[in-house]
Amino acid sequence: MGTGHFIVLCYCLSSLVTVVSADDPKVNISETDPPVNPVYKMIIQEQDKDAQMICVVENRPVDVEVQWTVQANRGNASLIQIATGTRSYDAFRWAIDKPSPTAWRLRIQNVQPTDEGSYTCKVQVGAQNYVTSVRELRVVQKPQISDLDTSTDMTKNADDPAKLECYANGRPKPLIKWTRMAGELLPNGGTEFQGNVLNINRIESDHAGIYKCTAENSAGMDYREIRVTVNFRPEVYTGTPVARQAIGYTKELVCNIKGYPPPGGNQIAWSRESRPIISGGRYEIRNIPGASNRITSILVVWNVQSSDFGRYQCSAENDKGSRYVTMELQSSSVPTEDRSGSVRGGAPFLSLNLATLFMLATVFLLHHIRFIR
Ligand SMILES: *[C@@H]1O[C@H](CO)[C@@H](O)[C@H](O)[C@H]1NC(C)=O
Ligand SMILES: *[C@@H]1O[C@H](CO)[C@@H](O)[C@H](O)[C@H]1NC(C)=O
């Protein structure tokens, strides 16, 4: 073996010793804020917030600096130098400090989608060799509904088309879905629709209500509620198409009304043989507002006379039009019940049912007892 061979062998041995030496630098991005997502194995931070990584370097050769670089995972994907030692190449984006002698902390300020990529902390150990530790950063943004492009409360006429729109920003791109309050069905069927635009070809009275648009992605959700009002001509139907009563007793004729805008008291009318009926005498008209813009109009006929038998008409009107329904009051040989289930006779002041009598008796007794004491 010649001298030359010996030198080569020694060189090989010495480099071998260097590689396995316990004194080799160790580089580890040991801690991050936010912490590494256990599912995606990366740092996921919301846009406009800061992200931090602490790189711990052991056995660093004194003349070798710790470097940070980032490899963007989109665009032209060039390798960008972030810092050498504690010197940042862009103080607006990146700050470096040393929380301990062996730690280099990188703070990525006000993270933007352009900050996404693989961040490397490294120490050079040879001409082309580095000891490295890598962490990937992903930037997300909670959905934010864009009020400029999203529909607001609207009023439509029945049979008109309606278009409800909802748009949102966010990263990843948010999923937009539509639902109605209380799980009501959407006009085109189903309880949920995915997409930016909910089209209603011909809007109906039943489509009125609140529509909720929800934008959702892995970072969060946002929503808007849009109230849809539908104007429509009143619909009228009767609960008493044929009512029977014996002479001398009381009968109620019932008219159910639905319309929007809801017909006012002066837009609900009763008539008999084309003659209008007004409250007074043996007639009383009661308009009772109910849920969902429904109105129940009741015509009470006290002390029914033979002249009262015949056809009655109930009509309701609003600025979309009017409708009417007819019903008939017929004679009966026996007294019949009214809406509350009691049989009432005579004039208004005689209409006492058992419950009322009992109540009056109680009141009387209470007074009487107090008086005796
Ligand atoms: C890096 O640091 C973390 C936290 O201190 C530790 O769990 C992990 O084992 C270290 N990795 C290496 C390669 O030393
Ligand atoms: C590509 O990289 C160069 C140099 O870093 C940079 O000036 C340029 O803006 C980058 N282009 C894109 C599309 O990212």
C-alpha cells in the first residue's frame, strides 16, 4: 500500500467519523404556534394572524449560522431566503429572535396565502450538506359572507320569479348552502340546497318566510338570514259550508282568510243576498288574527229567526285583489252546538253556558263569605 492510498483511506475514515459523531449538529423545529395539526401534520393558521416556529439547534459549529428558508408550494415555487442568524431579509414579514442560546424563533407576521409553503430551519455541515428540519404552513380564512353580492330581505308578488343569492370569501373556498327556518321544505323540494343561487320560478304564498344561507369551510362558518315576503290575493274558505240551527238559538258562521298584506277589518265583509251585514242587533262580526297572517272572521247570529236562513257570503280584499266564499244557514228542528261546543239561545246577554254560571256563582260566594266575616 502506497502513501497516496493511505491518505485517501485516512480521509475516508475521518469523514466517516464526522458523519456518525455525537457532536454533529441537531436541528429540530420543536415547537410551533399554532401547534402542528395532528390530522394534516402541518401548521394551519388563519389569515392576518401571526405564526411562530422555534428551531432548536444543538452542537452548532461556532462559525455556522442557522438559516431559515421557505419553499412556496405554488406559483413559480422558488426557494426564498428568510433569515441568516437573527437577520431577517424582510423585517415586515419575518422576525427572528432567540428565546434561548440554542433556539431560533421565526415569527411570520400577518400571514397571507402567499406565505404558504414549507419552512426549513437548517445548518450547513458541508459544501452541499445541510442538517434540516421542515414544517409546512397552510393559511386558512373563516368564511365571510359578502354583503355586497348577497340578497337582502325582499318582497315579491305571488307567481313572480325570485332569485336568492349568497356569496362568501374564505380559504378553502366555502361551501354555500340554503335552508329554511324550522326545516320547512325549499320551494324546489328538499330541506337543503347547495349553491350560490337559489332560484324560485314562481313564488307562492307558502314560500314566504326566512331563508338562511350558510357558508362553511374547515376554518369556520358565517350565515345570513333573508326574509322573503310574498304579496298575494286573499284566499278564503269556510269551516261551515252548511250550518244548521233551530229558531231562537245562536249560530256562528266561520270564514278563514289568508292574504298578504293581511286584509284589514274594513276589507273583510259579510253579506246576505247581496245586502251587507254589519255588527249590531242580532249580528256580530269578530275578526280574530291568527298565526302566519291568517284571520278568522266569525259572523255570530243571535236568536236565529226564520228570515236568517239562506246564503251568506264572506269576502276579503287587499291590494292584490279579493275573493269570497259562500255558506248556508239552514233550519234545524233541534238546537245545535256553537264553536265552543255549547248550545246558546236568545240574545247576547242571555248567552250563559255552564262554565260562566259556575264562575259567577264562585264570585258571588267569595264576596258573600268575605261579607259575613
Ligand atoms: C423535535 O422536538 C420535538 C419536541 O421537543 C420532539 O418531540 C421530537 O422528537 C424532536 N425530533 C427530533 C428528530 O429530535
Ligand atoms: C417568481 O420568483 C421571482 C423571484 O423570486 C419573483 O420575483 C416573482 O414575483 C415570482 N413569480 C411568481 C408568479 O410568484
